[in-house]
Amino acid sequence: MSLRQVYQRPAAELIGCADCGLVQLLPPVPPDAIAECVRCKRPFAAPARGSIDTALALTVTALLLLLPAALLPLMRLTSFGVQRRDWLPSGTEALWNDGYDSLSVVVFLFSIALPFVYLGLMVCVLGGIRFGIDARLGKLFRWTAALRPWVMIEVYLVGCCVAYTRLESVGTVNVGAGGWCLLAATLAAVLASLKLDEQSVWDALPPHQSLSAPKLPISCETCELMIDAAREHSACARCGARIRRRKPDAIRRTLALVIAGYLLYLPANLLPVLSIERFGRDQPSTILGGVHELITAGLWPLAIIVFTASVVVPLIKLFGLSLMLVMTRLRSRRWLVGRTRMYRFIDRIGRWSNIDVFMISILAALLQFGTLTSLRPQPGAMAFAAVVVITMLASRSFDARVMWDAPGSAA
């Protein structure tokens, strides 16, 4: 059963764009076509890429594989005649024991807790649609949309790869059963997201959109259901989100978070993020130092990935949000489409900056051989994790529709 067969769209329907706020008529969309906003080019409906059965099966597979990934060893390091193992919770425990409680909580939430919650909710939503159960599915799917940016098992997997390359210089590294399960769970989760058309899921949930919209409609920013303006500040009938014309205090909140991001970016890149003690000699390392080590080892692809994710991406987010804030303040109508596309881009890439944080948690769990070799996280790691979280919160708090509210910008 195709996702688009769960609910057949009407001949045409009114829809409000979540990025520019324009209310427009969405014509029938052929199965192999992509519907875009006529003003900001935001995709409304992607081509039907799979069936609900396929998406449900892949999500269940990812959830089942994540269980052994959390219970079995990810990697084994043998050095100085001693073997150490790393489980998914080991990095969290190591950071906690070293006194980095906040960093430990961040790693636990993004790599363990939220992936399980997200996949469990997705199984409930897709299973409910598949078997015709409508109760509260809209609210559950809204929660999955809110959690998705913070679910970072694929980012954690890349962090494992970076840690693997750094551990090879210390001893013999073997991937455990949990590591292979984590790889398979990540692939299944990524394939499930590729097979899933979010708009078609919303279309399958009641109440359905119709052509006869209210005289003064407001679009729900989560599910894009058209609702009468008189119901502003009430709950959406489909997803339960609070109906608002715009996010409250979006400019001021984003500005405060961007300033905090700038203030933390320098210590995050200048202070050591970890320190390795070998035979009594302390060797602190910064993010750029880790990139240099990868280059020295001949691992150019990983070095480029780490440099881009840890150094370039946070700057892109901070500069991009700064540009949007300034041009919105000036009520500029220049590059509105480009700025909107930039916003969509930076909202999606911020999570990949957490590669170094996950890598540090893995190394902290494995590199513990007493006076021979031991690793400790440093304050730079905490500052860098704060930059990642703050920039993600900044992009989530910004409302792209305010850029289109400049006088005369309406189509």
C-alpha cells in the first residue's frame, strides 16, 4: 500500500507555505513530480518513493538492530597486552566520571535516548496508519518531526570511524558485534527516511485538507493545515501544535543565540578538546590539531569531513543567520529566495558538527591504560558541544516567514 494510496488528495487544495507564509492552490501532483511553492521554491510534495509497508519495515528493523548495538561491544582495543571494550553507553559513563556531566548528558540524549524514542514513535505512527488507527497519531508525528534533528545515530557512526582511525596508532582495533549492528541500524534508518514522504503522512491523518478554506486562513507551521484566523493560539486539529501566525520573539531569540554562538566559537576552537597522556607526558589537542593528525596519517577524506563539520559548518550557520537577521531588520527584499534556501540548508546541516563530540566520548572510554596511555576530555569539548546545540537552537527558533513580511514582498 503506497503512502499516497492511504489518502487520495482532492483535485486541488489550499496550502500555506511554512517558509514564506504564502497561501496558494496546490494542484494534483503526479506520482513522479515535485510540487514547489511558487514564491520561495520550498518542496511541498516529493515523488512517491516507496510504500508505507517498506517504510514501516525499515523503521522496525532499525529499532530492533539498535537494541544489540546498545548492549554489545562496538569496538575492542588491544594495547600493551590489555584489551578494552567500548559499548554505546561507555562514552557517556566515561565523560560523567571525568566530571563533564553536561557533555555526558548531551552524548546520551543524541546517541542513545532520542534515537530509541524517535524510532519507537515512528513505528507507532506508521503502524497506526497501516492498520487504520487514527487516535493521536498527528501529535505523535509532530513529536517525531521535532525530534528528528536531534537524532544523531548517523553522526555517531561517523564519529566511530574517526575514533577508529585515531585508535589504530595506539593498538589493534576490532569492530565488535555492536558496531556492525549500529552500522546496519543506521543504514535502515536512513533508508526509512528516504522512503518516507512526510507530506503524504500528514495527508493520511484526519482532518484532511479541503479546497474550501476559511476566509482568513492561518497555516499550521507543523502540518500546514489551513485553519481560521479566529482560532489563533488554539491547538491544531490534526497535529496538536499551537496555531500562531509567526513564532513569538523569533528575531530576538535567534539574535541572542547567535551572539552566544559567536562568543563560544573561539574557545571551542582555541582550547584543547582532549588531552592524551603517554608515559607521563601530556599532549593536549584542539579540533584543528585532530584534523592535522588525520592529514598526517594520510586520511584526507576523514580530515575534510571533520574540518567541514567542526569548523566550517558552525561558521556557515552563524554567518548565515547573522545575514538573515540583519537583512530582515533592514526590511530588505533582496535575495529572499536565496535566503530562504540558505535557511533550509543550515537548519539541516548543523547536527553534523557533533562528530568530534562523539569521537571524544569513544576515545575517553577506550584509551584508559593508566600511566601508559590515558585520555581526558578538556574544556574545549564542552564549549564546542555548546556551540553545536546553540546554533541548532538558533536555526530552529528563527522563522523564515518574517523575511517575507517586508512591505511589498507579498506575491
